[in-house]
Amino acid sequence: MIRVVGNRARAAIIRSQRITGLTPGVIAELVAEVGPLCHERHQRALAARPRRRAVGAGAKHKLVFVDRLLATLVHLRHGATHDVLACWFGVDRSTITRATGEVRPLLAERGCTIAPGRRRRTLAEVIDHLGADGHTGIIDGTEVRVRRPAAGRKDREKFISGKNKQNAVKSMVVTDAEGRLLYCSPAEPASVADITHARKLGLVKLLADGPAVEILADAGYQGLGAQTGGRVVTPPHRKFKKNPPAWYEEMHERQLGPVRGPSAALLRQGHDRDTGHR
């Protein structure tokens, strides 16, 4: 089989942020940091069981670590199947499956970088970070297509997305106002609603008991605002067009309060139009 990805193609993949979603500098940092961890974990696994041959004997990896990392990044960003990636990298599908299975846990353990020397690995740490620094957070659900579960599996229908009508898994992503990734939750079957997933992750309790922080969300999270005292801001619900609750009015007054002059009048007119006020 001819190997499709050579040095020139690999360099083109690294340079194109549209393919991996990361800049060349970030990819270089991942290679330097995650590569040794992957090698160390592999060596520990080899030495942890009885052996008839010396460590290092036998078949070698068909993909160098850079290619394994790139294959994992492309799979995570675009949801490309292992069969497609195998054709692209010129290897067998099982090689891609093994590569992504090794690299994904290491990326998850690494966590997301908030600032130099600071990382957040749990949703609670991210909420504390947003509250301490006074930042606004953004949450949304993202889906990745997966293979259809085998026939006869009792929970086969759980993976069908109600929105896309495809087999997928769903994760909740948290970013700051500038779009920097802060947290990506463990995957759930795509049939789970966005708001249900957020509740299962404990977002309501974290916002109710934690620091004052504002979270922006789309209409899929309507209802969390009432449960968190207005800390989750969503588009106005249709039932709020008349007689909106007190927390909803206070939230919008707080947002529009510092604005003065003609801009404030325009914003208030838009707010009154959304809520049905005259």
C-alpha cells in the first residue's frame, strides 16, 4: 500500500489550521509534551507483563507520534471515520484505532491551558476560574458522528441525534468570551438533550453554590436561567414575552444599566420588544 502522507503532506497539514484547528506552535508544544508521555506509558505497559522477548522486540509502530497525533486531531475536529484516516495515512484501520486510543486519554489528562502554568481539568475548576477573573463563559453542545451500534444492542437508539438524525455522541464545551476552549465534557449518547447533559454534569449546582459568573447559552439551555438565578443567559423564552419573572428583569436591567445616551435607548427598545413591554 502506498503511503499517502509524507513529509511534505505532513507539513501542509500542520500549517493549515482549518484541518487540525490548532496553530503549528500549539502542535509543536503537544508533540514535545505528550510525545514523551506516550512513550513512557507504552514502555510501562511492555514491562508490566511477563515477557519471552526483550522490551522493544517485535512489531514497531507504523505511524510516528506526529502522525498519530495529527490523525487524532483530525478525527476529533471533523469526525472522520477510522477507515477514511487509514486510507489517508496509508495504514490499516486498526492502526488508526490504536493510535487514537493511545493519544486521546493523554490529551484529556493534559487539560486545557488557561494561562501560563495554570490548567483546568474539571467543570468546577473552570467555573471558579471564570468567577475569580470576572470573565463571561459560553456553553454549547457539539456532536461527533460514530458508527451505528450493532443490531440487537438494547441501547442502540440512544445514539440517534434528534437534531441531525444520525448516530453520534455529544459533549458540552465551555469557552470564554474570546472563544478559548476551557472545558470539554465526557461524551454522552446524542439523544440526550443539551440541558439534560448540563444538569447531569452538575452545572446548576456549581453555579448556584459557586462564584457569581455569567454564562451565555443558546435556546437549548432555556430553563437553566431560572434554576441558577439568571447566571445562565439564554434567548428570551416565548412565555416571557408577557409578565417576565423578577430575575429576568433584574438581569437585563443589570446588563443595560451602565449604558448611557442613544445606545441605551435603542437597547431598551429591543429589550421591550422581546419581552412584550410598551
